[in-house]
Amino acid sequence: MKTSMETGRYLRTNTQKFGLFVNEEVPSDCDYNFQPTKISEQIDHLLKLFPEIGNNKIINNNHYLPPETEGWFVIPRWQALASNYSEAVKKVINKINEIEGGSLINYLEKDLETKSFYQSTESIEALQKLEINQPNTNFLVVAAQFGYLHKGQSPCRVLELIKINNDNSKVKEFPLGLYAVGMMLLTHFDRLNNRDDLLWIDCLGDRITTENNSLLYPCIMRNGGRIIVNARANHASDDYGSATGFIF
């Protein structure tokens, strides 16, 4: 992994004395490897998977990547795929399942049919800003990282760190949900190589409210050779890391 990623992580970890959830971070040796692909290649691949998106031009005038990121990722507007967000999430999960030969396990299938599953305010607002900055296209180009930056940190710890850092930086970080992470995986499927030390992905841009009004956070993992879509409560675990995007 990049030295710059280590630098970004050091800066964020070093802010723990200023925030809440200071004890909700554990050491993690989990890792991953993937080969970043060009924006044009990502678009071509996504159009093959989802031709209904339509072939729009893209606007990406940024050439600077923040040190915490891993590259540029293409995330189509979910409105290009479905009439509501949950339906778009299901389409992405189903496409991953097709690639996996039908072996994917989705424990959130029922949740996706109810209002208990929803996008977080932070994610909605950030994606709306990206749409304003990149008008007249269904393809949003996002600077993002796949989980390494926040590995070993609980969901609440990650969200607190994002808030602290965003208050003191022109670069604004935001959590990515199942739809965005799923699209990133479809263009970078090698991120989920089956390894014992693979870092699983928290998708904090989405939330699930339980019957007792507690929160669960969606996640994607590969375990026992199968991709699993699930959700977990707030706790630090060495085998999870939150995927996030950046606006600047």
C-alpha cells in the first residue's frame, strides 16, 4: 500500500485525543491488493454490465488526489438504474451475484424491501455536491479508498474522525454505501480476492434501523470463498475497514 496512505492514516489516528470513541480502534494486519483501472475502462465495463445507464460524457477537471485516496472510481448516479435507492442497490448486488455464479449470500435482502434501510445524510449530501460539480452525466468520478485508511476502526469511530477532519480541512471525506462500494467492486473485482488476511468492507454510507431503534452498518466480505452482504453493530474489529470518498 502507498506510503501516502500510511501518512493519511497517521494524521487521522493522531486526532483520537480530540474525539469520541477513542477506544474503538484495534491494530489490524488485514490487507488487500487490487489494480486501479483507467476511468475510461471503468465506464466501458459498467456500460457492458448496465447498458441502461446511457453513454454520457464525464467531467473530471481534478488532477490532484488527496494522499488518503487510492484512485479515481466511477460511480454511476443510482437514478440512472432505478426509481429508488434500494432498487439500485439490489441491482448492483444481483450483478455481483451473477459474476460469482450465484454463490453470493445477501443477508439484507428483506431489509432492502423496507424503510429500515436508508442512505445516510452525509452520503446523500456529498453525492449531491458531486452531481452539481459534474453536471449532465450519469457517471460521477470520485476520489476514494477501499477501506485501508480506516481498518480496525469501529463505524462510530470512523464517522467521528470524518467529522473532526472535515471541520479542519478543505478536503471533505464522506462514507460510501453499498451501491457505491458495489460499483467500485464491479470495476475492481480483484479487491475481493479470496485471502485469509483480506480486509472486509464497511459501507457506512447506508444504515439499517433495527426494531429496538439501534443502528446496523452494512458490510461486504468474502468468507469461505463466498461474497457475503451483511450488516454489523458498532464495534472495532481488525478485519473491517470503511470505504470512503473525498470532495475537494
